[in-house]
Amino acid sequence: MLILSRKIDQRIRIGDDIVLTIIDVKGDQVKIGVEAPGNVKVYRQEVFDAIQSENKAAASQVSMERLGKLLG
């Protein structure tokens, strides 16, 4: 893990296409702006975790018999 110190309006670049900008710092909260191409999905970790959990739950509800019929 790379740990960086940044101030408001300073940026961090990831590769050629992603830029993180420190927007605001208040107490223990930091607002970060993310600039990324449209094909790059950007999620908060808790949202990503919820999506993964829902996907796993949905996948586990598909029975092997139904899956066999789909693959036919």
C-alpha cells in the first residue's frame, strides 16, 4: 500500500487515465474527487461489497438443474 500526504486541491494520478483530487478535509472526513474514463467502475468499498454479496446470493439460488437447462 502506498501512503501519501496531500492537501486540498492536490492530486494523485493512477496510470494515464485516473486522477484523484482532494476536495475537502473536515475533521476525520476527506472528500475525494475521482476522474476516470467511463469504462472504469468506481465504487465506495461498502457499495462494492454489497454488490458482490448480492451477486453471490443470486448465483447460489440458481439450481444445477436450472443451470443445465440454460446451457442446454
